[in-house]
Amino acid sequence: MSSLVTSNTTLSSLTDEQQLILNNVREFVQTEVKPRAPQIDKTAQFPHDLFKRCAELGLTGLAIDEEYGGLGQGVLMEQLVMEEIAKECPVLALILDAHLLSYRLINHFGSKEQKKRFIPPTASGAQITAMASTEATGSTNFAEQQPMGKRDGDGIILNGTKLFTTNSDVAGFYIVQGMVDGEFVNVIVEKGTPGLETGAIDHKLGMAGSSTGTVRFKNLRVPKENILAEHSDVQDASFALCFLNISSISIGLAEGVLEKTKTYLLNRTRNHKPLAGFQVVAHHLAKMQTQIELAKSILERAAKLYDEGRPDVVLTFMTKAFACEMAVDVANLCIQLHGAAGYMEETGIARYLRDAKCNTIGEISTDIHYDYIALRMGLPIDTSFPLFG
Ligand SMILES: Cc1cc2nc3c(=O)[nH]c(=O)nc-3n(C[C@H](O)[C@H](O)[C@H](O)COP(=O)(O)OP(=O)(O)OC[C@H]3O[C@@H](n4cnc5c(N)ncnc54)[C@H](O)[C@@H]3O)c2cc1C
């Protein structure tokens, strides 16, 4: 499957430096990540050691500008790296994704001073970061969302709780989003600030090893230096870029589980013939490979448009919706094709489905992405979410 046209087209357009980065990532994934992935899933312990290795390899600052300590690589390169990691350990890619999401928000909403202060520790991986937006009323239910704070002189006093925050109890700082005096604001809350409490949820369906939990504020004062520029325009292209990383995770995940399934079916026999040679089974594999290549093509197109300075937000939304649903379907069918072995955790196939499900929900559910696409098609969609402003 390594000789597929789309994959080769992408790789042949990489510079020598990019090819070297990708080779290093592949080696890292095969020698250090792959052996740890089942254990991370079983123990649900945050992989501090692997995050540190990602930082040493420059992956915590891959697409961050060199002036802020990153490698200054493009969006496409970041997608290829996410995809490689997710083939063996989707949760490590998710942890990186949540970390980079905070960078994108500071890069988008922050002043020069805020970028200088908060982006370098993000790029170097010295601080893990998190983005806290979801509330009990729902992540996109802005009509019923309670104010999370009020202005106090030139600062803001925060009160309230954010739910399901990835990297919740390991972050050095949080980008917190919510309503303050009728405005949608983004603020930076640093670990150790009086009034901040964090906690992690012990059990979830998948993505075990990522810390997902609550971030609570009790009369927490945010100084003016930590308030990012006011913006109601969340549909900005640089913000929508976040959705590409989660798409790459889904694509890598689907590639990883399909490759394992292909190997299994080539070795498992019926009447002394490999199961992969039975036409129904072979067609299942071929169809899944086709779906993956379609997702890779749309992702590559969307990423290249960003790198060329011509971002297409609708295409980004289409990529997220398609890639994340595709990965669930692929992981589900791969369990089926393993028979009972696929149902047993020991074979390491079931975790791909548990992990895949996260991505049709996280970073705004697929339904909302289709809402946006429908709206851009001119359909009379009724919504109050700022993405549709
Ligand atoms: C593992 C994990 C990690 C996460 N990490 C973070 C994080 O780091 N930071 C953060 O802020 N959040 C995080 N989230 C939360 C995530 O972003 C939200 O769960 C997600 O956006 C869905 O919001 P909700 O759970 O409030 O669902 P709801 O908004 O209650 O929606 C429930 C269902 O109704 C559908 N629905 C809602 N509104 C509409 C509508 N108008 N039209 C049609 N259908 C609709 C949704 O698609 C969904 O299927 C994480 C979630 C998970 C599972």
C-alpha cells in the first residue's frame, strides 16, 4: 500500500529537510511510540516521556514561526507528522493537537507581546497547553451559555467551569473562551493563578492517556496582559486550520488499523488460502484504502491552500467531517474483519475504533461542520454559533 499515487505525490514535493524530519518521525514512531501505545491505552497514564521526545524532535513547534522558536514548517508538513504518529498512537497525536490549538489561538488573537511571551514555551514544549471552551450547556450552545466572567477595571474576573478540556491537569497555561459582558473573549490563564482548579476524568471510551477534564475558576482575576484581542469572527481561516490536525489524526488512525488488518488477513487462511484473497474481503480492504486516499487528497488540497496563502475554510470543514467519519467506519470494519480477535483488546485493533470516535465529537461535532457546509451552500440553516457569523 506504500506505492499509492496520492501518497507518493505528496512525498515527492517535500524538500530534503522535510523528508529528513518525516524519516526521523517514522523512526521515532516505530521504535519508541509503537511499543508504548498499548500500555498507554491500558494504563491511561499521560505519556510525559513521549511528549518530551516530541519536543526534542521539534514536533511541539513544527509549524510555529522560527522567530518564536518553532521549525517554521508549513501546514502540510504538520499534517504528515500528525498522520505518522496517529498510525500507531492516535492519543499522542491528540495531545499534540490540543497543545498546538492553543498556539493557533494566541497566534490568531494575540498581540506581539503576548506572542513573544506565550508562544516560545509552547514551541519548545517547555509548557504543555490546553484550550478550554466547552461548558455544561454544550460546546456550541451560545444562546444558553452563562457569562464566564465580568470586567473588573482593565482585567476580567472569571467564575465558572469548563468541561472536557484536553491536557486539563498537565497544562502550564489555558486559553479560555467564553462570554464576558456579552462579548466572546479569549483569555490566557496560567497554572498557579489563585482561583484555578483543574481535574481529570478517569475513564472515557478512548484516547486513554490524554488528560480530559474540568477547568474551574473561582473569582480568578485575569490581568489585561492575558486578555487576547476581542473577536467575534471565529470563522477566520487561521482558526479553522485547527480542524485539519484532527483530520490528519483520523487519516493516520485509519491507515494504521487498515495496514494491521491487511497483514492479518494475508496470514489468516480458510481452506489453505489467505482470507485477503476472498473477493468480498479484498473489496472491503480496497474500498477502505480508497476512502483513505480520498481523505488524504482533500486534506492535502486544503493544507496546500493554507501554505499558498489561499485558505478555503469550507474545504477545511469538509475535510474534518469526511476524514473523521471515514476513520470510524474503517476502524469498525477492521474489527469485523478480525473476527473475535478484533473484539479482544489484546490484538490492539479495538482501541482504534474507541479512539476514532473521539474525533467526530471533539473540536466541534461533525453535525456542526455539516451545518456550516450547508449554510455555505445557501441552505437556510438556523444557528447562533459564532462560526456562522
Ligand atoms: C476526548 C474529548 C476531548 C475534548 N477536548 C476538548 C478541549 O480540549 N477543549 C474543549 O473546549 N472541548 C473539548 N471537548 C469537547 C468537545 O469539543 C465537545 O464535546 C463537542 O464540541 C460537542 O459538544 P457537546 O459535547 O457540548 O455536545 P452538544 O453540543 O450537547 O451536542 C450533542 C449532539 O447534538 C448535536 N447538535 C448540537 N447542536 C446541534 C445543532 N444546532 N444542529 C444539529 N445538531 C446539533 C451535536 O452534533 C451532538 O451530536 C472534548 C471532547 C472529547 C470527547
